Amino acid sequence: MKANTKTFLKPNKKIILSWMIVLFIFILSNQISYAAIPYYNYSYDFTGNPVPGPAGYIPERVVKGQDMGCGALKNPMDLFVAHDGRIFIADTGNNRIVILNKYFKFIREISVFSNNGKEDSLKSPQGVYCTESGDVYVADTDNARVVVFDEYYNFKRIIGKPEAEVIPKNIVYRPQKIAVDRMGKIYVVAENMLEGIVEFSAGGEFNRFFGATPATNNPIERFWRMFYTREQKKKAVLFLPTEYTNLTIDEYGFVYATIKNKRFDQIKRLNSAGKNIIRHDGFFADAFGERVSNRVSPQFVDISVSSNGNYYILDNFSGRIYEYNASGDMLFIFGGIGDQVGLFINPIAVEQWKDKIFVLDESRGEITIFSTTDFGKYVSEANNLYMDGKYIDALEPWQKVLRMNANYRLAYIGIGNAYYKLENYKEAMKYFELAGYRRGYSKAFKEYRTEVLRDNFSWFVSAIILLIIGFKLLFKAFKKFAVSLNN
């Protein structure tokens, strides 16, 4: 019996070796997976310093023109994904619009078409947009026009150069990017149109300049201009408004736009009046990129908005994509400049569809597809509930996020809001403090203080009465003592 027991307890070398191999493969696979991400993953803490964390998105694959079945792309300048998943590429160097299905397989191209019985063609188109009804709008840049095709890709009409007294007759009109709202109004970003976005009516008539930006001014230069002579003022560089670089429209009709070479307000959310109403409630919401850490002004060239209000901004300078929620809280940063998969040479356009992110590289003529990681899915689930005001429902997902990344500041705020809703103000204060969220902490502290006073009201009243009685007795004792001294 003893011998059998010893035999049973004796380690099996084969089993141990097998488990060691499994463990080694598991560790190695994780290392390979981590190493496959070529960019540094981080977010910002409440002091504004970058802190490491798991990736929200990872590069899935790269698709070239040959993979699509349409031949090599040449200096493509724009990318658009329709609601049904069709992909439109402004293949600028090849003078065409390439149309793919949601699997990145070639459907057809638009290059040469019949214009009222005459052969016509696109010339260096730089922008494309597809409406929900299926109409395709093309910013036909070198032909100085917008060309509209129907849902079957047949020619429909042309919208030419805008005409109005405020527009100089000799201006060179070069439409570059385009978007159309549900009412049919057309918004065009055009080169050298410094007055703002060109807005056309559904019928193609010029309406106005939309979302005009104020002229930038250098305070030092403005000071010295006070001492200029009249001739010097004539020769001085004019301070002109900043150009828009791209735009898109969300499902509510708000126009999101990016601005070129501007240190602040580089991202706008414009209402029907052209007023910027983008929310800056989030931490470092006005930073929009690397300027928080290295003071370099990014070059934002495109923006995409999801159905839940998250927006994705592409910085051509750093090659990074920044994801923010509707409140301006930064969710993720990914991408970069380089030669590996997931990095770019000259990123020019970004689009979001379902849980995928597509980035178009002009120099390489290819699209990189990013997919969401498990961490990214937890953040997305928690953020969607959080933005809907369902703070208690978001508690568990935010806790999952924290277990994967203890540096994720928004999770602390989300959990703090959940505890606040649950009227657990002490816990809410704890998480708001960890997040460095002063407004939330003050709000929770006010409620906690009221709660403590309410729960201990009788003790406070008793203590106050005892203090009053004590002071009275003490006063009488001092009075007697003073009288005795005088006698």
C-alpha cells in the first residue's frame, strides 16, 4: 500500500514537461502578439503625462490595389465608407473613383462617363461622398466642379464654381473634399477658400460660406504693426483665416471639420448656424493630440464620426489616430510613422465602420485595417453606457477596464459616477480623487457632507447644546472667580 502511495505521488516528468511547453508557448504567443503592435500604446493621466496601457486597436491587415482587383492606386486622396459597407476611394493619380464591396473586392470604377451625350472624364478627383439614397458626389478637383452620379453610378449633374458678389471672379476654384447632409445641402472644402466651407443648396446654388474661422494674429507682430509706416503696412503679411482640410457629417446633421496649421480649435463640430459647439468637458479635450506632451501642433487631415458620437482624427504629422467620445474624453491613440504594418508614410484619410478603422496612405497607395482588441471592446461597451447616462450599468465594464489597465483615467471617472448614482458618495469621492477629477469630487463631497450631517444630526445638536451649557458654566465660574479676586 505504501509503495502504491509513493508511486502515485511521484511527479510524472512527461506531464511536467508538457505543461512547461504549453506555458512557454502561451508566454511566447503573448510576446509575439505584443511585439506585432509597432506603436507605443498610452493614454494621459490627470497630470497630463502619458502612461502606458494595452492597445485599443491593432493592425489586422493591409490592402493594396492589386488585392482589391483594381490595379495599383496612385496618390489616392480620400476614402469613404457608405452605410452598407461599400468603400469609395478617390484614386486621384489615376483620375478615377474606385468602388469596393465591404470585403474590399472591386465592384467598378468611375472615370469616363457620358455627360448629356458627350464623353466626359474626371481629372484628379480628391474627394468622394455617398449619401444614404446612393447618390455619389465627387470633388473633381482639376475640373473645378462637383460631379454627381446616381445610385447606379450614372451621370446625374454637375455643380460648378460658386458665384456670388463675395467671391472674386478670378479665384481659382479647386474643390477638394465634400459632404452632403440629409436635406441635400452640399458642403465643399476648396483650396484657397479662406472664408470657410462652401455651402450649396440641394439644387446646387451657392448659399454661403459656412463655419468661417476668425483670422489668426501674432500678438508680437500686432504690436510692431502699430509703429509701421503706411508703406510698411501695405507690404506686411496679411493675417488670413485658416483653411479647412476635411469634413464629415454625423447622423444628426452636424458638420465635423479639421483645420490646417492652427494651434487651437483644430477640430470643429458645427451646427446649422455654423457655430462651433464641440464639447470640451473631457480632460485635455482641447489638446487634440500630441501637443499636450511635446508642444508640436499636429496636422489634422481627416475626421470620421461613428453612430455613437465618437470621432476619430487623423494626424498626418505623427501618423496617429486619436479617438474621442462625444464629451471630448480621449479614448485611444494608435498608429504612427514608419515601415511596419500599422504605421504609415503619408496617411491622408480615416474612416470608421462597425468595429473597424480604415486608414488610407497616399504614398503607399494602400489601406490599413485596424480591428478592436478585447480591451477596446470593454472600453467601447463601458463608454457607450456612460455616454447614455447609464452609469450603474457601466460599473462592471469599467471595472473590467481597470483590471486590464490601472492607468485608464476615464474608468475611474465612470466608476465614480456609478457610485454617485448609487448614493455611495464616499466611494465616489475615492474614485474621483484617483482620477484627479475635481468637479466630480466636489460634487460627491457636498453630498457626503450632507449625508454625514443628516445621519448624525442628533449627535451634532447634542454636542452643540453641551458646548453651550459648558460655555455658560465656564463663564459663571470665571465670573465668580473674578468677583472673589476683587473682594
